[in-house]
Amino acid sequence: MQNFDWKKLQNGSDIRGVAIAGVPNEEVNLTPEIANILGKSFATWLAHRLNKSGSELTISVGRDSRLSGAELMQAVIAGLGFCGANLYDFAMASTPAMFMSTITEGFNCDGAIMLTASHLPFNRNGLKFFTPQGGLDKQEISEILAIAANSKSTDTVPSTQGKVTECDFISVYANQFVTKIREAVNHPENYEQPLKGLKIIVDAGNGAGGFYAAKVLQPLGADTTGSQFLEPDGTFPNHVPNPEDKAAMASICEAVVKHQADFGIIFDTDVDRSAAVDSRGNELNRNRLIALISAIILQEHPHSTIVTDSITSDGLTKFIEQDLKGTHHRFKRGYKNVINESIRLNQTGQESWLAIETSGHGALKENYFLDDGAYLVSKLLMELAKSKLSGKSITDLIFNLQEPCESEEFRIKIKTQNFKEIGDRVIAELQTYATSQSDWQVVPNNYEGVRVSCQADGEKGWFLLRLSLHDPVMPLNIESNCQGGVLQIARRLIVFLQSCQAIASLDISAITIG
């Protein structure tokens, strides 16, 4: 392992790599040997952090449905056990469940590891780490990788091997939702089954979220007929397990309409993200999902602040601030960014109970600011049941939400290695250019890239150009309240980009304007 580049495994606050060979130009760099060393390194890091010996640690390990998951998980367990840690083998689990194992009575693990690569292709895998304080941050991942880089493959067998206990923790975790929903709805006639009479369809995308239908919805009395792709299958044969994927959303919408369901739920692979569908087959994701959960949270915590990522619509801001009487605080993309910003606001005295990305990552203060897709939809189901009791529809809550006529995202590739420098230069030039346009206005208090309000006839919208957190890409989001408005804004931006000094480093072919 002397020449192995451990830093390449870091993806912000996660570890991700290629675990299965066969995809062109994707060399395997997350092997069982690497996973074993990462297990040892986490145990070493955690023991030092807690000032404990390895044998005093209790650590849980779980995985999603990926093909490489079982083998890599056993390697991680072996690495942790090498350090003497006492281990829980949860087998199939969800990312949020792994965190919950650190604070659930009877377990109270010192740390937890989830093997997942979220919605990435079948050949990828990764590790997410938790302590009772939450998910590890970027710096802490760097520390673990530094320990791994200095490890020796010639380590001798320890005198004390950690004990491994197999446990069905996902049932423990699921029962927490059953209890919460019962208590929140407090059904006057059927306390035990407050969802009785509701047909609710779950689409798990063959990831780890299938448990929600059998272990949460059915005990609560819901009819889950029509639920699909609940069986874990790491080849993901039906659609990408990603609430942002158009084909995935079309699939759950179609299922809701076909089975005349009251509600639809879709999870990503490891259940830290989710989206929903109403009884008419309309998507409740992105701005709609944020509006719906904001309406619920602001009923419970009036005048508080909703933190979102940067690409949310102007209509959402108007809805949160004018209709719901809350404050909308846009921040940087990245679920960790919005969560940390909401935490920061609370520390400064500005009340914030919700941090949510358009991707479906939603974290609530009442739930340890954990981005938990199952918790998010459970909050929606509480409201769904209450709405039925009062003879209303849950979507009545977002009746006044103004949505754009058109919305598109284009991804401009940067063709040079110094992509951050090029990206920053383009953004600075665009800021200057936009300021010179009489019908464009740079939006203040923007935390990444440049956001511009477009008020020309035929445009009536906005765009945001930013630099991707990790990749040589500049995402460009455009929204318009006019038919053909995205096209008109895009044409003006192409003229600008073609005049940029850095145009030779940009591939703007993704901006298709017909």
C-alpha cells in the first residue's frame, strides 16, 4: 500500500471509491484490503478522540444493497475487530439508522459506519462515519485517511479480538417511526393504526428503503399495495435509486396513479434522501417538497428560518416569507453546508428548525439535524393523516406556491486541471457583466457563484452560475416565468461565455438552446 493515494478516496465528508472492476476508465481503488485498513483507522481515530482503548469501544456497521457491500463490510468488521472493538453487525441498514445506533438506548455505540455510495452507479461504494455528535466532517475524514496512509499491512494479530453481535437494528429504528407517528396523529378512534384507510406506495429503487413499507406503514394500518422495487438488488435493475432522477420520479408517479393511491414515497439507496407524490400523481420534490415541509415546520415554529441550498426558486422565497411568515435563508449547495448553516444560525440566536436541499436531503432540529429521508416522509405522513381527519388534502398547504413556467440545469465542463481557478475567473467576469446590464440585477447575500435576477420582457426569472464542490463543472440553473424565457436567458449567457477570456477552457455545448 506504499504508493496508494488515500486522498483520492475522500469525497467531502464521505469516502467513496470504485469497488467493482469492468467499467472502462474506472480502476478499482476500494478493495477489501483498503476497507480493512479503513476500519482499523476509524477505530484508532475514535479511540484517540474518546481517550479509550480499542477494547472499550462499541461500533456498529451496516450497508446498503450494493453488490460489493457484503464483502467490504466483512473487511471493515475485521479491521475494527483487529483493534479489539466490540461490534454490531446490522447487515442491511440505512445511513440515518447507523447514526441512530449511537444514541438509541441499549446500543449507545461510540461510532458507526455505513457502507454506501448513495445513488452512484453499481460499481461504486463508500463509507460514512458517525459518532453521537453526528456525521464526521471533511477534516475528520482527512484525519482517518492520514492514519490509513501510515498504517502497516504487516500488523500482528491482536491479543484481544473484538466480539461481533449480529442484530436486526432496522426493526428497532423503524419502530421509532411507528411510535412517533402514532403519538403525533393521536387518532381519536384508531390510535394504533392512524394510517388505516390510506393507500401509500413506497418505491425503494432496490436500495435499502424497502423496510419502510412492511415495518412502518403496515403496522400503522396503511395499505401498501402497489409498492415497488422493495427487494434489495445492487444491480438496480428498474431505475436509479435517486429522487432527483426523472425516470425514477416518473415511475413512482405512474404507480400512484395506476393504483389510485393517496400518497407515494421514493427513497434513494441509503434512505438519507426522499421525495413524495400526491394523490393525483404530481411530484412533491425539489421546491414543492421544501414548501410542504416548510409549511409544516412553520406551523410548529412560527417565524423561524428555513435554510435551503442556493438553487431554490424565487416563488419558494415568496411562499415562505409572505404566505408562511417565515424567513428563507439560501446558502451553499451541499447537505452538510445547509445543515451546518442552520446550526450556526441557532447558535447566534436565529431560530431555525429545518435545513433542506433541493436534492431531497432534509434535516430537522428536532431530529438531531440528521438528514433522514424516512424521518422527512414520516413528518409528511403525520400531516397526511391529520388532513384526512379534518377533511382536507395535504397539498392544500402549498396551494399558494408560485412555480416557474420553465426550469433547467446545464452543466458546463471545465477542460483544465486548474478548474477552480478558471471557474472563479468566469464567475467574477459574469458578476461584472451582469452589473452592466440594465435589465439584470445581481442578487445580494448570495453565498456561492453569482445569482442574477432577469427582468427583461420575455425573461422574468433568474439564473445562478456556480462552481461544483468537487468536480470540474460549473452548473448553470435558469428559471423563468415566461414561455421560452430559459432559452432567451441562455442565449444571452452564451454570448457572454463566448467573450470570456477563459472560453478555451470551457465546454459550453451542454447549453442547448435549439
